[in-house]
Amino acid sequence: MHNTIDFRRRPCDYAMQIIEDGYVSGKEMLEACLERMTKTEIRSMLDKNEWSPRFIGDDPEDLVDLPDDDDDLEDEDDDDDFDLDDDDLDLDDDDEE
């Protein structure tokens, strides 16, 4: 049984525990987190974990210089926040018949 106190006091520990217990997959948890984070929060998380382009070898000349807080910028296409590729979905083609 999952502990309500952990959920209230230590939500990160609770989240990790329900992944370990198999209630949700790590991928499901990641998707849920990314869907709720702002672009700035995602970039900050990637950078703090050294997963941003400056740490993984991308050429800084290729990076577009954006304002620090572009979450307030209006996008014509709001779908670029988080997209799943068709390869990420488990679709069963046998059900189409």
C-alpha cells in the first residue's frame, strides 16, 4: 500500500516508489512530468543534469538564441511542447481488420 504521508511530504519519493512497484512505468511518469512542466523548467532540468546541447556535444553555433523566459511567447502551433512519435505508441495493427 502506498503511503499518503510520503505523497504529501516527499512526493518525489512517492513517485519513484510507484514506479518501482510497477503501478506506472518510468516512461509514463516522464511523459506526465514533461506535459506539466514549462519549457523553461524543462531546459533548466536538462541543463542541471548536463543533458543540454552544451554538454552533449552539439555545436553552439547551431543553437538558436531565445529569450530566457519564452514560455509567455505566443506560438501559432502549440503542439511543439511535447509530442509523441508514432514509434512511441504501442499500436496493434492486427485490430484494423
